[in-house]
Amino acid sequence: MKNTFQILIVFLTFISVNINVYSEVTYESYYNERFDFGIEYPNFLIPQPPPDNNDGNKFISKNGASSMLVFRSVKIDNDANIIYSLDIAHDLDKYQYNSDKSVKITKDEIFDNYYKFTGTKGNKHFVQITIFANENFFTILFEFKKSELKKYKGIIDYVANSFNVGESEQDRVQQQPDETISNFITLFLDDCFWGKNMNKLLVEKKQVIMKYIDPKLDVRRYYNPGAIALIYNRTNNFGFSAIDLKGVSNNNNQLKVVPFDLNSPCEFNLDGSDDGVYYSLVESVPDSIDPVNLEFYPMNLPNNYTKILKVHLVGEKIRLRTLYFVKSSESNWILAFIDDSECSA
């Protein structure tokens, strides 16, 4: 089991105020596999190609005026082969700043497990937060125009509190509810599922569901009329029968929306005891199979869709339906696949 660490910054108490002021900011997730740490960053900062040593990454605004750098910091006494203490690491960084005539430190803070420098460098403002966790130092460094200080205050607080070690994005979503994801799922189901016939809305291209669909990608459906699950699309009405387009789903909008924590959706009890909506972030959608030669091939998504959300709808009358949503840095969650074949073959 992973040793999970998540930083608790003392300025966490101010976060709700700043997020309300800058609620238009959307955040994406970055995870570093080499050093097993993750962080969220504002999506107006664009990830750059990672360095060869993959110790972190840099995120830059389109005009190049603002940036965020996050990386694992090497702070080791090579002679003694030991990791520096937090105090010594702080003093070394401060010495480097004081050696640069263009830098002026305006605030210097040190706490139990991190230290923070605030200051100016030339015509820019900078904030450095260096965290000690799991026997490693990790640094978050922001640089931006002095005129943007008020804007970045809330962003820096949010980003710093999102920092974690020992959790991939998939781990985090399965360990604790994600309010943003659960709110989206609730909204989609209220719009398109509960008390409605989602199949009919999809076939008839009703606006209430089309606003959740990328017309260039559209929706595909896994369904197994026999032993093999086939892929259906709009040209063949997604494989729906006339019966599939009649009736409505029970208005069970009070069902819990929670992270998925089973090894397989086939473990759900369909007698009503496990009724609910379960979600997880996954790496891919199921492969498709060629019905002629019975060979599997991957269902590739456009490169701009980098996140996949899998949602299981479980109920005594619903049985099991699985929806796949995808997301890019420029879009909200988009319905891309319906899987009505899972656990049915």
C-alpha cells in the first residue's frame, strides 16, 4: 500500500475566500510517476515538454508572462550522504536569492514541513514554496507580473494545498469523493437519465443531451446481441431496439454518487442493495473486437482528450449501465461511450 502524504498549508483557512473571488479558474491535474507526486495547476498555464530527468514540469501562460514550476529538489550533503534538514535547505535557498542582485525577498516564512519565499525578481513577482515529504524536497515556484499579485494569491493557495505525495490521480478519486466530478454526474443524470429515456434523447439528438456531446466525436455504444460485444454508432441507432426507446428510467436522483472501490463492476449486487452511482478515473476505454477474425483493437481517442471518467449506474431495475466521459483541457466532460455489455457475456 502506498504511503500517502498530503500537505496541509497553514493558509488553508483563506482558501474559500480566494476560490470564491476567482471561481472562474479551472484546474487540471499533474502527476509525476518518477517521484510519485501530484499537484493541480490552473489550466491557463500550459504544460511544457518534461525535462529529460523527469523531475517535474513547467507550466507557462500563452503570452509567456506567467509560469509555474514544480519539481523534486535535490538537497543533499554529498560529503555526509545525508538529506539536509528543512532549516539548512531554507538557508541555502535564501543564500542563493541574496546572491542575486535582481532578487528582493519581501517575506520569508518557515514552518514544520515547508518554507516559503515571497519577493520580486526584476519586473516580476515570485513565490516559492518548498515542501519536505517522504524524505524528499519538492518545490513549487510561481513567477508573474506584479500587477497580478491579487489574482495569484488564491491560485497559489489552492495549488499548494493540492500538492500530494504517494497518490496518483486515480488513487485520489477512489480514496475520497471529488465534489466537482460528483456534481457533474448528478447534473448529467438529472438532465438526461432520471425520469427520462436517455436512449431516445440520444437517437433523436435532443439538445438536453447533445450539449454533453462533441459532434465530431459523437457517442459509441458497446452491446452484445450474442456472445461478442460489438460497437454501434449513430448510423445504426446505437444498436437500440424499439423497446429500448420506450419507457423512462426510474426517478432515482437520490441515489448516492460515490467513488468506485470494487475490483470489478461484476461484483455489484443487482438486488437493490448496491443501488447507486459509482465513478472512477481510468486510463482507457474497453477494446473493440473484430467479429470476423475475433481480434481485439484499441478504441483510440483524439489526443486532446486526456482524461477518462467511468460511471457505473447500478439498480435493481437499471441493472448495470456504464458511461464513459472524456475531457480535454479546453472542454468539460463529454459523453463518449455507453457500455451495455459489461458483465453480461
